[in-house]
Amino acid sequence: MSKLNCFWFRRDLRMTDNTGLYHALRAGLPVLPVFIFDTHILDKLEDRDDARVTFLHQTLHRLQSELADLGSTLYVANGKPEAIWPQILDHYDVDTVYTNRDYEPYAKTRDAAIEELLTARGVGFSTFKDHVIQEGGEVLKKDGTPYTVFTPYSRTWRANLKPEDLEHIPCEDHHDRFVQHELRPIPTLEEMGFSPSSVPFPAAEVNRGLIRNYDQTRNFPGVRGTSRLGLHFRFGTISIREKARKAMELNQTFVNELIWRDFYAMILYHFPHVVGAPFREKYQWIEWRNDAEEFAAWCAGQTGYPIVDAGMRELNATGYMHNRVRMIVASFLTKHLLIDWQWGEAYFARKLLDFDLASNNGGWQWAAGCGTDAAPYFRVFNPTTQMQKFDKDLVYVKKWVPEFGGFNYRKPIVDHKMARERCLATYKAGLSRAEVEMG
């Protein structure tokens, strides 16, 4: 058996402009591409027709087709990585496993365990930056500590940006280095315990005009003013560098959104406690009401506030929600209903096609007032004025809440004025208690 290297696909499901794949292909040995349906992750999914699993499955078949044209194959396994890798090492003489870094807490733990396993077998483990433009350790304050406020972070991010950070990485020049191998079957969805989803997936390409006008259209859910590329960034079916290169030429507001993405990935990397607790510790003393019936009404888009209901119904039907509306529904849940932001975070994690732990967590903590750069707790979005400002012709609302304006549309589950006053009193009491508890 001749020696080879492996490239482990994870959140980088593309054959071009892929850092780790490029280094694997250039290392001098044939490359076996590997993907593992990680049951540590899949077993936690609540829905057997989870659209993201269908998307992954379709994407792997596309990669398999591209590799078949090169006389190669994708090695796809379903199971726990710590059980799958010994099987691969028993079957192939592997020199080094190449992969791109993932910054989520589980991924860091998994990769440390796999590196230890590989090292014990005399196999190398090489990781690369690909999922973000600048990693957590690259954008730091002058004293070497991480930023916790976005604006100074973004200034340093831009000042640090080097041409090579956005360069196209020419994997296609080395596609002849893949292992020559007959096709291996990809496990079916049914074999993995899932069923196909009918949710439509957004395109990986967007019109340049949309990006050019992004700053003027992004806040209006009734028009196609956002890229909807989040799903593709999440799974790496497009290169973040490629989109950033184009955005630099077309619209700096869109670039800022990409910097936010790096910012939240950096926060998660340096402050992993945010996964289960507020970034700002004093907010753990907020006494949430956590009314289960009101939460169910929010999830179903039955709150009696049309912009909130439209957003939740869009999410439930498509796996997508407009960015402006995400802020409105998150503010409503945490401040009008006083339901723990982690309930909303978990629901978004279940439903969003573009779910990304770092960005989802950061956005929810922002809305609840307990995160970095948070909206102050006394800022409570008025859903009615938000609708009048950003959907004044009710294009979005009428699409998702057709009964709005009729007798059968439910009355608001909470009065805005009362809810705002209750929110301010609850937060004030919680923060006062925090002063006592924390000294």
C-alpha cells in the first residue's frame, strides 16, 4: 500500500480556493478526501428532515461528481470521528491529515482528540485558516488582549488586512494529485436516520448590483436586499475570501458584515463561556419570566405583532429570516416577553439554514443586552414602529401574515407600553442584585 495524505472536509465543502486542500495537494503525496457525518452533532438534531443535512448530502454528491471526473472519490463515513479515523488508518497508509480550523468549542475538543489519536499512530495533523478572513489571534489590542467592542476591532481588522488574506488559492492547479480510486458510495439520508427536506436552498451566487446597493436595501424585508449567502458561508460551499474581494470593490457596508462574522468567531474563540452564559456576567441575575405558552406563540408566529409573526413564519417555512427582522423578533422575545435569550438562540439553532454558533450567539446576546456591543437594556424595539419604518407598504407582512387586518388575526399577547416598563424594571432589579452579589 503506497503512502497518501488525507484532506478532511468540514466547513469548507468546495474544490477551489480552499486553503487546507491546497496545502494537502501540494504536499507531494496522493490525497484522499474525507468527510465524516459526525453523529456527535447529528444525534442532537431534533428534526429528522433537518434541511441542513439534506443540503450537506446534496453538496457531497456534487463534490463526488467533481472528483469522479478526476478519477478519484470522496471517502464519506457516518459515525464518531474518533471511531472513523482508526478505520481509515487501518485501511490506508496515511502520512498526514490536512484540514481547516474550526473555532467552536466542540470542534476544538474534537480536533485535539483526533490529533492525539493520529500522533499516537505516527500520523501528522496540519490545520489552516480558511473559515474566516482573520483569526482570533490576528486582531488584538496593542497589549495583546482581545477586543470586546466591534468598532475598534473593525479598525484594526482593516489596518491588519494583507493582500494575501484575500488571495485566491489555486487548488485547481493541483487537482491531478487526488488518489485514483473507484467511487465509494455515500450513505443515504435514510441510512443515517434522516429524510429529505423540501426547503429551497439559496443560490451561491448573487447579483453584483445587490451587493453594490446593499447599504440602501438591507433593512427592508419586503425587497431582495440581502445576499442570503449565510448557508454557503456556514458550510464553506463558497470562499469567504472571494466574496470579501468582490465586496471590497462594491460596498463597504457588506464588508462590515463580514468583519462582524470574524468578530463573533473571535469572541467565541477567546470567551467560550458565552455558549452557556452571558458575555457580561452581571446579566445572569436577570429574572426571566419564561412563560412556555408565550414562547410557543412566538415560535409559531402568533404574537399579534405582524412584523414579529412574519419573521417567525418565514423562518419556520424557509429556514431563513431577514436580518433586520431577526433583531426585532429577538428583542421582542427577550424584552417584551422576558424569555431567556438562550431559548430563542436554541430555536434559531434548530431552524436556521445559516446557523452559525458564533454569530447566532452574538446576535442573541446583543438583543438581550448582555453581550459585546450590546443594545442597552433600556433600548426596547417597538415592533409597530419598526414595521412602519422598514415595511411601510406591508409587502413582507402581507406575504407571511395574510390574515393581518382581518377579524381572525389574534390580538397582541402583550401590551407594548406595559411590556417596556416591565422589562426596564426587571433588568434594573437584576443588575442591582448583581452589584450586591458580585461586590
